[in-house]
Amino acid sequence: MTEDRNDDGCWGKGGTGDAVPAKPVVLVAAVALVDTDGRVLIARRPEGKPMAGLWEFPGGKVRDGEVPEQALVRELREELGIDTRDSCLAPLAFASHAYADFHLLMPLYVCRVWRGTVSPLEGQELAWVRPPRLADYPMPPADVPLVALLRDFL
């Protein structure tokens, strides 16, 4: 197949070969916490934050010098008051999404083991949701493709 063909969808608009202004890449790690009943924890973004009211998987930005697993261990402690280890985080997938001002790269991990009781320490609403019902909750565009994956995987 020659590279100038445009009938397979791969060579059309939107590929990395097209001239697109560079946006900063933001690395955010997320986790699907799965309880003993097979439900997944999601958190609603509080008022005053970007995308307030949307539901998302817990996690946060990866700081300079951190790897995604370290960021998740830190974020879970800060946001939910639970402790886990990076060895309890199993990488599952990642999302890559272009927002208006930045490009988000978000690895998603699954975690079934932690210590402590999940508590909303940053004013967020929490919900334990069965995987087939995750699509019932409005989510940021980057999280949406992960919903079907979790539904099918879990």
C-alpha cells in the first residue's frame, strides 16, 4: 500500500503527520479502585474546578520526578485517605485526548488492595458503580473511552 492512499482512514485528517500546533502534554495518572463487590469508585469534580460536575476516576497530575504509580499512591492518600503500594496498581490502559489548551496523557491502573476507608477529603462526591452502569455518569472526554474498556474487562 502506498502512503498517499486516503481510503483506509489512517491517512486522513487528524494524524500526527498533519500540521497541528503543539500543545503542552499533561501527564495525569488515574485508577479504577475496585471493591470486593466488583464496583468501581468514581468521583464528581467539585464546583470551582475545571469540568465541575463531571465524574472521573480518582488520580491526579504526575509531578516532576514522580512516576505514575507514585503519583497515584500520593493522590489516593491526599484525596481519599487510603494507602496502597505501587505493587498493588496494575496498568490497564491509557487515554490520550486533545483538550483546547493541552494534550492529556492518562494511564489507567486497576487497584483492588488498599488500607483504610475511602473518604472524600477534597469535597468531592463519591460513588461506587457497577461497571455496566459507568456510562450513566457524565465524564470528561478523556475518561469516556475507558468506561467501555472497564465494563468489558471487569
